[in-house]
Amino acid sequence: MHIFFYICVLCILISCDTKSDKKNLEKNTMEEMGLRYTAPTKKWQESDERIALVLGLGYTEEHFVHELLSVLGDAFGLDCENGLIYPLLFPDDFVYNGVKGRISSLPDILMEKKMRSVYIVGAPEGTHRALAAMQDKKETETETALDIPVFSLFPQDDVLGIESGSDIVIDFGQFYSPSAMSEEGGLEHLSLVPEILHSLIKKESLFDRNFSSKEKKTFLEKSLGLAWNVETSVDLQTGLRSKNHFDISLIEEYSDAKAVVDSLSIIDKSTNKN
């Protein structure tokens, strides 16, 4: 009887240990799964380099900036997180030596960080002079901190000056609109800017400043994808084709193009708020 009793106790202890091990294993597994779910891996890595994003007149509305930085921050990280994107809103962020709101301070502001490239959206008046100053610094300074690619999107400044100071200039060509909204105020265009910038920055490492005009066009086509048409800009007065200025437009035949417009409802959201 004693032997039988000890055997029963031993079986109970073994059974309890087995159940305890199983529960611990399940608990650890659930905790690990929960940790992976609540703390996903970042899509980007921290860097000491920066890509300046200058937002000019017409591109600084609060809701638009929030959506734009959400898209780019998620993909590349923001300066405040040691990510790539260094946003500069004109005129508020253009303060140098106590003077506010001057685009001419752009070269000095960019010199403060280790810049990889700069994207200027809606270049305000006088930007071409700031870009010329960047080229002067490149030629005279021993440290070529501003010898970086310049991408100008939808500039509002002197066209020839912007072309001279930029590696690539982008404007919208004929535009496809799937909605009843007109292009008044560039609302449809504005809603596409986040995706355009994301596509360009994603492929930025493939860009070579020594590219020919044809190679720059090919770079844009590969960056933007099949839903976009890229054409070399032609001066209406002289009929001359630019070497680095391109017009982009959505291709109606591609369903992806419509999806891009439908999915980016930034302006519609902002309008509904009001």
C-alpha cells in the first residue's frame, strides 16, 4: 500500500510539472507574439545624413504637411528621430542670424547639417539666387558640403534660374482628374505630392549628377512607375527642349493611376474639416 501511495504521488507531481511547463511555454509564446505586434521593426535606419525637404508657398498648409511628413517619416524617418528627412517650411523655418523669412538663407541653413540632397517643392521667388549661391560655395569652399543633388518640384520662381541651379526640375503636364473637381488651386495636384516625393526619394541613391538629359528622364520614369508619363519640357517661346526640366502626368489608361488619386484624399479630408 505504501508503495502504491508513493507511486500515485509521484505521478501527480510529474503531471503538475508537465502542465506548468506547458503553461509557461504558452505564456512565453504569447508574450513574444504580443511584443512583435506592439513594437514592429522600423522600416528605416538612423543616419547622420539628411535629405532636406523645403516646402514653399502653397505647400505649407498644416494638414497637408502632417500627411506628407507621416508618409515620408514612416518610410525614411525624420530629422528629430535621427532619420533622413529634414523638413524646412518657408518662411517660418528660414531664420538665420536673427533674420526670418528669407530664402537666401537656404545655403547657410543647409551647411549646418550633413546633407545628401535637397528637394524644393514650390520654390518661392528668389530661390534661384539661393541655388546660385550654393554653387558659388561649392566652387570656393574647401569643404564641398553643398555639392549635392537639387530636385525642384513645381517651382514658382524664375524658370531658367531654377533650371540652372537644379539637377532636375519637375512640373505637372496634362492632368487626369477622375472626380468632378476642377484643377482650381492645384488641389488634385497637391494630393499627389506625398506619393511623388516618396517615389523619388526611394530611388534617390540611383541618381548620378553626371546623368545626361535622356538618363535623367529614364530615372524619373523608373522612379515614378508605369502610371506616370514623363516628357521633356519645351519652352513655348523658343521651342527649345530643356536638358533637365520635365513635365509629368498621370496616364488615364492605367487603373493604378486612378487608385493613386482615389487613395490620396488629403485635400478632401481638409475640406470636410472646414
